[in-house]
Amino acid sequence: MAHSVRSVQEFVQDSFVPMVAVLCSEEAERVTAKNKLSFCELLRPFCRLTSEGHIRDPNNQVQVVKNLRIGVNSIETDPSTASMALRPGQLRLLDEVVLTCQPQEGAPTTSIKNGEYELNLNVNTPWFEVYRRKFLQSMPSSDHEFLNHYLACLLVVSSTEAVPVEQFLKLSQEQHRIQHSGEYTNPKWFIPNTLKYYVLLHDLSQGEEQRADAVYEDMKQRYGPQGCYLLKINSRTISAGVDEQIPDPWSQYLHKNNCQQQVSQLDGSPASNISNRGDRGSGGNVMSGNLENHPLQLDASISPGNLETLMTVNTELKKSNREVDPQTGGAGSHGAWLTLSDHDHIRQFIQEFTFRGLLPHIEKNIRQLNDQLVSRKGLSRSLLTATKKWFGGGKVPEKAVAEPKSSCGLLYPPEAPELQIRKMADLCFLVQHYELAYSCYHTAKKDFLSDQAMLYAAGALEMAAVSAFLQAGAPRPYPAHYMDTAIQIYRDLCKNMVLAERCALLSAEILKSQGKYSEAATLLIKMTSEDSDLRSALLLEQAAYCFINMRNPMVRKFAFHMILAGHRFSKAGQRRHALRCYCQAMQVYKDRGWSLAEDHINFTIGRQSFTLCQPENAVTAFRQILINDSRQIAAQQGAFLREYLYVYKVMTYYEKSTFAVF
């Protein structure tokens, strides 16, 4: 249950990848727009390297880089004050990706037998995985770490420009202005000397190939053969090869607006048209999915509702589900001008940029940082054997006496040695040199704690724990207490739930991979709070699966936390997920003699089914409340009966309307 398709090592590695910025000329964007893609979107499916890379560490030892993925983003400038919280748009995206990712009909389940219990549970929870991936990709940049700061910038110009070299110069100046003018708090850059890589984009369906080759030869003279690339795409013509089946690797990276709208309709519109019942976030009416009050506390007065409106809405929904917008759906909607050879060209471009540009750039900066730190201390040529005696201890002269304070301790200037150690650690981590990264994080952690720079200390603790886990051969046990301390600092001292959540997501996966389900469940439950119903729902659901995956499954704890997850899903407006959680929990509580608990669950299933336009399921759930001996008071039983009769009427009208339409 709740199994991931990737290993925990792959998940953790993909959570922190070298970030590359992109600046494109308007003409270059026009070339990629023919495929309904931006340049960044064009590259993303091919950003995982298929062959090994190599770097040399400060000891001149070769380190292998396997299965590396890079992240590419268009530059978005932000002159406002830096914030370590997610923006409203990012929160909406997280809500939507969970909403649109629903269990498929007939999805595989796992049968669990434990004593008198026999359960059939979901095997996978893709909504949690997509939420986690989008959350980690949305992490705001911070000055206390450098992991998602840009290491390089791709400058992209079309070969059809009158003078491509002038366009490259303009883009280079623009990148320099954005990074060094001081006008913007975002984007953030890893090091002052950002790698600039010059890409000439040639449209084979329009431009002159000989001219593109000539321009590229000039670029190699100016920028060096390892600092530029000629990328040729759009080999396909729309008239040729109509029947050729070309895969669309971009679909999994792009948000499907049509799917999003359909699911939003299913979870919002129908219920909102029934006397405003079931509106996302609404409360206070009888059939509302918002369960802030105990759901058995029913209002005795139940309005009949607008049955004709419900009938119309259901008809429209069925029609919309059968129709697919040709502009937004269907195969071939992206990359229509690209052949399989073009796919290979893009993949080869990413590999050339990474192996001949990015990795040598990172290797050079690791060496420079190592030399700078060693020269300041006059010690060994490598940080591999760094100790507190070397880098810890007294106050650093670079820090002013009247330095600024924050709720998490002092703030370091960019040139502070402590930050240079952290920067070197992050570089080593990004190229999978986890042993050296751990040594640097461990050293930096001691310095930060000594200075009471708690935000910096939490970051170093977090990454030291991750580095220890990822080291080949596991020379060190996973220091879970590092992560616990980091979470406590982020959450309680720094009041930063975003960073605390990242820690919890990473640590929980690591603990589960080691069979420590009880510790993982405890960690996930601690991260629930009132500031985010969606996060709390997802983590409570994962905690429930931890309880069922234990060597001796804790079935009732599983069911209890599934109900808590369903409650929070409902408050977050995720009614389909709420219904699923309650149905999973019902397998444990059904026919066990816990009549009040069964009434609660059946009533909630009935209510959620009704708001999701599933009147048959709603009638079945409400009927279960009435057919058994009830321990409810007479008024409550009467309310149940009225609710059942009302929903039964709706179902009757629904069946009549469906028959009339079809």
C-alpha cells in the first residue's frame, strides 16, 4: 500500500538537482512555440542523463555521476522582498494536482488479512506522489542554502536572427543585469561567475542550414567549442508522415487544463447548483461536505433542493465527459514538428551541455572553494578530513559586530567562510559526492550552532542526514535525530512550515525504506496542523498506510487515521479523496458492533456521494443507518430518515432524467 514506483534513493536525489536558467530571444521562442511548447518545456523530458558523468574532487579522485537529472526554468524576476512561503498560485497548483489525480476505476488493490480483518486497499497513492513532486519543485529560494540557486544560464537565439551574435550579447548583458544589479531578490544565483552557455536554435523546416552552420562556426571561435551548441529541430513537416506515430513525452510534464476543468466541475459545480450544497469550502448547510462540526449533529430542517437543476447539471456533465477538446487533448498535441531524430538531438544537446559545460564548471568551483577555505586556515589541501578544530571555534572577522538578527539567529554576509563551506557542500551534493558533502555539512552545522544561527544550522542538519543516507555502502547509519532537530527548528523557532514539511517528506521516505514505519507515522502525524488541510490530509493518509505496513499491522489505527485524513480532505474541498478514505476505513468498522462509528461513516459517505452526484451510493449508505437497531436519539433518527427520503427522491429524478436523455 502507498508504494512508490521509484526507489527512495531516486526520490531523494531528484529532490535536489542542479538548476539551470534559460533566457530566450523572441524569435527562438517562436521556433519552439510551433510545437505548443516553450524552450524549457521542450527540454524537460530529456533532462535525465542516460550515461555516466565524471568529476574530480579536490583530492584528484574521480567521482562517478549516475542517473543525473538537471532542472531548467525560464528566468522570472521578482523585485519584492524574498519570502520563504509558497505563493498563492503555487498553493492553488498543489490543490489542483491532487484534485485531478484520482484513483482509476479497476485500479489494483492489495488484500490484507490480519486476524478477523480482511481488507482490500489501494496499492499506490499517485496523488500524494504528484503533490510531493510539485511541492519540492515549488520550494522558494532561500539565502541559508544554495541547492535551488541557478548554476548556469542557457542563452538561446534563433538562427534566423539578422545578427545572432548581437542577440547573444543582449541576452548575456540581460543575465548579468538580473544577477548583479541588486534590483531583484529572485532569481538567486549559486556563484557570481554563472556559467553562460550559448545555444543557436535552428528550425530545419524554414531556415537555411548552411547559414546556421556558418554562424555556429563563428560562435565556436568566440565562446569556445565547449561553450556553445547548435540545436537543430522541427525536421518534420505537417503534410509528411501524417500516419507516423510519434510519442509525446511532454504530456506528463504539462498540466492538463481540460482534465483539471472536468474534475473541478465534478467536485464543485454540480453540488454548488443544488441550493449551494457541496460548494468547495462552504459550510453551515445540511448537505455540505465541510465537516467542521460533527456530521451527526444534523439540522432537522432539510430543504427539498432544486431537483430540476441537478438533473440538468448531470446531463451536461455526462455530455462533457464524452467530448474531448481537440485543441487541448489527444495524441500529438505537442511536438508536432519534431521527429524521433529531433528527440535524439535534444537529448544529445542536454548531454553535451552537462558533460562539457555544467559538470566541469561545478568541478572547477568545488576546487576554488576548497582552495579558498584552506588558504584562509592554512591547513590540509582537502576538506575530506575537516574537523571542528579547523573550521569551528572563534568568531569570524568578516562578520560585523552589529549584524542583523532574525527570529532564527544571525544572518551571514555572502562572503562568510561558513557560507562558503555550505556552498561547497551543496555543490558536492548536487554531483553525488555525498562523502565530501557530508563532511562539509557536518562542519558547517557545528559552526552555525556555535553562532546560534538556527536557520542555517537546521539546513545543515537536514542535508547532513540526507548525505549520510545516500553514501554508497552506507558507511554511516541514517541520523534520524538530525532531521528531527531540523524539523523542530524550522517549525518552532523559524515558523517555516514549508522547510519543515520538506524535511518530513524526505525523512519519512527514508524511515519507511528501513522498515521503521512507526517512526515514520509519528513524524507525519506531528506535521499536521490547522494552517493547511490539504497537507494534513495527505500526511495523515500516509501515516495510516504506515500503520498497516508494520510487521504487526495496526488495523484500527489505520482506519482511525484514514477517517482523520478523510475529514481533512473534505475541509480542503477534495471530496473524492475524502469519500475514498472513508470507504477504506469502513472495511474495518463494518459489522464490529460499533454502531455509532458506523453511523458516522455511513452518513459521511452518503453526504459525500450525494455532493459528487452519486445518488445511488448515497441512498445505499443512508439506508445502512436505518436498517439496523439504532442507538441514536429519536430526533437524530428522524433526521436520518428525512435525509434518506430526500436523497431517494433525488435518485428517482436522476434516473428519470438519464432515461429521458439517452
